[in-house]
Amino acid sequence: MRFSAAINGWKLFPIKIGRTKNLMDRIAALSFTGPGMLVPGVVLRTSNSVVDEQRVHHALRKNRSSIELGSRREWFSSNLLIVHNLLKEVARGGSI
């Protein structure tokens, strides 16, 4: 999807925001059941992944970026720069 976004000049595209203990296994599982092969764009290692993930989800929902994909709730219409900046704020302990 990021390739299509770059080629077509899209400013936003579907992005999965989630947490896992095993990144490679999670990518494989999501690629099998999701909209296509997933490639990590930004990775954050944190000691409080539940709270940090909730903070990023809340910030994206507040901007009305949620995407409805059946029962899946961790997909957002965004881009890597937006997500990277949100994660930088989480890592700094800042307000997002």
C-alpha cells in the first residue's frame, strides 16, 4: 500500500498500529489475513506498550483517522511521518 501511495501521490494510506511480542510472527499472521503483505514502517520498543499503544490510537481517533475493517480496530488512514511523530512524542513522554 505504501508503494501505491508513493507512486500515486497519496498523502494518507491504511496503516496498522499495534503491539506484539514477536514482530516477525505478527507480520506473517497479519499479511495472511489482512489487505496484503505488511512491512513495518516505524517500530518503537517500550516498557509500557499497552498505554503507549492506547495513546497513539486515541490521538489518531481524535483526528478521525480510524478505518472500519470489520472487527479490526487498529487500522488508520495516516502516513509514516504522522505516526513517527506520534511515537516520538510517546517516547519522550510528551502529550499527544
